[in-house]
Amino acid sequence: MVLHLDMDYFFAQVEERENPRFKGVPLVVGADPKKGKGRGVVSTCNYEARKFGIHSGMAISKAYEACPEAIYLPVNMELYSRVSENIFRIIEKVSEKYEKVSLDEAYIDLSGLAENYKQAERIGCDLKKLIFKKEKLTCSVGIGENKMIAKIASEEDKPDGLKVVKAGDALKFISQKSIREIPGIGPKTEKKLEIILEKSGLKIKDLRAISKKQLVDVLGKRGEEIYKNVRGEDDSEIDLKTKTKSIGKEITFDQDTLDPEKIISTFKNLSQRVAGMAKTEERPIKTVVVTCRFENFNTYSRQVSFKPRKPTKGLIYKKGAKLLLKLLAKKLKPVRLLGIRVIFDESDKE
Ligand code: TTP
Ligand code: MG
Ligand code: MG
């Protein structure tokens, strides 16, 4: 079983949360409309703006034409990335077996977590509640026997939806949907299929009339997948996130140096930056690796492991500096490059 989660009107909803006066009125996030003369496109908009026909990817000038009185905001990617990180932290609490599709979208593998659709629904409901409690944002969840069904299901009751499609109901569920709801069928594929069937506005059930051979002749290998998809089947696997194994940073001096103050202050600075990056992983580290390249390009690495601990600047610097000083004392050559890397503890993995 697979759960698909997608945040509702993501960028715009985050902006509404940050500034409640944007709620209930048309809100567009994207390029500056410059009173209708603006270039660029709409990133997304809230549901009030969608009533005017505004949608992602539309020219911002067209959006302005449709609704000049809407509120137009620039894209604040830094903010949305931060919120996205928080959401994925919450998802991780439910399961580490997930695929991040985009900032606002993920598949979660429910095998091993849910034995039946009732349990799966409970997980979906709890996840929605948790995200709302922590982030004050709504999302839509779809549950199905495979990725495709889960994705189409999550679209079903947007916004704030939760739709479960049991295996036995999948075929009926997708039959009346537009073929464009099959992930990967875009306008070009749609056109080709319309030509085969000499009909427009194709529904998924219509495609079941096309033989596998015909689909493959027209669409190549993708035809085989579509042949399965229109029958509710989907073999695509959840692309599990591989955890970051280590984080590091290095710096090359403008000039090779033997100045202890310069070396130490640079090393402190590096430790601080690595600690900052490592903290966002919220996992303990178990090893610190120091790299030093000398003027002749000879490069040496030294590492020390310890009981897993929080990646604080103090810890990283203390462990790293010891290694570095030993190395410097031995080589006594001007330094060209300094690097420090921390390796995360993975003993918490199943
Ligand atoms: P989507 O999940 O496709 O859309 P959405 O979350 O805005 O709306 P919905 O409720 O229908 O899910 O995309 C997620 C974010 O990605 C969206 O908020 C803005 C960004 N985005 C773009 O910048 N350009 C685009 O063309 C699309 C589709 C999305
Ligand atoms: Mg979304
Ligand atoms: Mg999305």
C-alpha cells in the first residue's frame, strides 16, 4: 500500500499562514505583474484566485487580466523550503520509507505499517492532523495499492482531502477520470491517443480499447506502462530517500599559509559552518574527518570516531583541531586547503 501526500496550494497557503489578511481573497504567488505588463509566470495561487481561471504556469499578465484586484506576491523560496523541511521532518516520524517528489509532495510506503486499508486511513488521518498541528497547513492524502492510484486519489478531494481507494475499487475509481490524470500523460501523448481513438476528452476506460501492441507502436516503451496503468496497475517503485551520510566543507587559502592564527581561525569557522549544516539533519554524528592539503598538493586525511553525539560546533572543533594539530606538527609545510567533515551515526537504521 502506498500513501501519496500533496500540500494544498502550497506557496500561497504558506503566505496566507504568514499573513492572515491574504486569506479569503484571491492571492497569486509568482512574477511581478507590473500592472499587466509583467513577464514571467504564476507559481501558484489560492483557491479564490483559481475561481478566476488563474493557475500555475499561466503568464502573469494573463492572470492580471483575469483578476487585477488579486494580491500578487513574489516567490519567497527560502520560506517555502524551510516549511517543506519541517513537513518532511513530520513525514519521517511516520516512516523513513518515503520518496520526496517535490517540495510539497511525497509517497510513503505503507507496507509494514498498515495491514489493511482501515489502518492506512488512520495513518493518513494522523499525518494530516500532525502537519496541521505543527505547521498550520492543510494537505491532501490519497491511499491506494500502488503509486498511481494513490496519486490520483490524493487529487480527488483536494483541498484538505483524504481518499482511500481499496484494491478492488481501483479500476472503477479511475475509469471516468481524464487520461491526463495518469502521471506522465501530457498534452502530446493525449493528442496521439485521441488520434488513435478518433475522440477527444478521453477517459481512462477508453484507453482499455487500445491493444498493447498499438500503444507500444505509438508510444514506445511507455506504451507498455500505460497499458497497465489504465487497468489500475503500476509497477513503479517508491524511490526511497537515501539519508545524507556525511556533511563537510573545505576551503582553499588565497595563499598557502603557515600562519597558526589564520589556520586556526579558518578551522574554527569551518567547524561552525559544518555544525550548522549538520544540525539540520537532527541526527547524531559519530566521526570527524579532517583533510589538509599542503603546498605540494599532497593531501592527508585523519579521522576520529566516538560515541554518537550531537553535532555541536564545540565538539566538531575540539575533535577536529586535535587531528589537525598532530598533522601540522608532523608535516610542517604551508597549508593550501583545509577541510572538515562529519559522518552521521547510522546505527538507528533498521
Ligand atoms: P503543486 O502541488 O502542483 O500545486 P499547489 O500545491 O500549489 O496546488 P494544489 O493544491 O493543486 O496541490 O505544486 C506545489 C508548489 O510548486 C506550488 O505551490 C508552487 C510550485 N509550482 C511552481 O512554482 N510552478 C508550477 O508550474 C507548479 C505546478 C508548481
Ligand atoms: Mg500541492
Ligand atoms: Mg505537488
